[in-house]
Amino acid sequence: MAGWEGTEGILLVSPGMGAHFTMYLANIGPGSTTNLRPGRGERFFYILDGSCRLSGDSSPEAFLEPGSFVYLPPETPCGVAGMTSGRLLAFERPYAPLPALEPPPITWGSANDRPAVPFLGDERALLTTLLPDTPEYDLAVNIFTFQPGASLPFVETHVMEHGLLMLTGGGIYRLGEDWYPIQAGDALWMGPYCPQWFGALGRMPASYIYYKDINRTPSLPKFSPEGAET
Ligand code: UGY
Ligand code: MN
């Protein structure tokens, strides 16, 4: 897998499809490590199964297990090393800098320690944001958890893209005028302005993790060096 040693990758979303980010699953083992990547790329990993740790001379001591996540900013000397067999969900893209603002620091934690907040007041649709919503971050990765029968309150349309992985349960995803049954393990890409809605079905909570681009001016070319605000 490009960007890794000793790791099998399963590519789910990529710029070849028209997306402005890459989303993949990394099947790791005890010998897996990320390659250091000079350049503008930023990476976010969410641990689905197994365990790993941050690697690199100056990396913080952090043990990552299911539910943990780590954000690696561009040019970081830090990476990830597998400790057991497992699976990571990865989002990667070029960082879109803002003038006079440093990129975010290495950021890690666990979804289990983050608050689950009722979405627009609905106690049956809980939203957990993993990263701080401050301007230096140009991406968000969130987890939505819906009780059976709960749904997004309306059909959303927005300039931001999503890459989504269903974690538990299932339901119906509306994309444009089409309706898709979706269950744990399925992945979706929603391009800019894709009308979207989800309703949870079945007997167990439905949850999904998703990427979203945030905090940048949409009239500028997406994420290109020229697009960096001056
Ligand atoms: O953050 C979002 O845009 C989210 N409400 N979208 C989604 O779940 N499809
Ligand atoms: Mn959305």
C-alpha cells in the first residue's frame, strides 16, 4: 500500500473518481508502519480493529485501539506502527494552508472520550466530532449514531464533500434521487452538492463515521496551492 510498509490497502474513494480526498482501509499487522511523507499531505486514521502506536523519534507516546484516532499534519516526522493485526480507516488529502496560521498539531484521542451531542436537538441522532472545530483544521471527521427509526432531519445539500463508512447497523441512504440500503461495512462518497439523507432501520443503533472538508473559502480552487487564501 502506497504510504505504508507491510500493509494491505483497500481503496474506497480517490481523486480518480472526482473526489478531493482519498479514503481507504489499511489492513495492518505487527510489522506495519507508515512511510514519512514530506509535502503537503495530511492524514487521519481511525482504528477499527487491533492496536497500533504513534512512531517516530519525536512522536508523543500514544497507544491506539478501536475507537482511537490520530490526525497527522503535513510535514510531521510522526507516523503509525501496527502492534497487532487490525484495520484502520484512513482519510488523506493535501492540507489547505491559511496565511498566518500554522497547521494543526498532531491530534489524537478516542471517540469514547468525546461527547455525543443531540443533532439539532434530536436525542435519537447523536453527533460526535473527533477533531476541534478551529480554523487551522481544514477537515472534520465525525461519528453519527442513530436509534432505529431516527433520521437526518432534512435532505442536506452543501458544498462540502463526505467519505463515509458504516460502522454498525444499517438503514437507507438517499443520494440525489436514488435510495440505497446500507449496512455496516459499506462505504459512500458524496461529492459537493449531492443531496443526502439517512434513516436508520432495524433493531440496533446505526452508526457511521464520515469525513467533511471545512473552514476554507469554497470560491477558491479546492485545496490547490493557488487556493490557499492570501
Ligand atoms: O455534517 C454533515 O454534513 C452531516 N450532517 N451529513 C451527513 O450525515 N450526511
Ligand atoms: Mn452532510
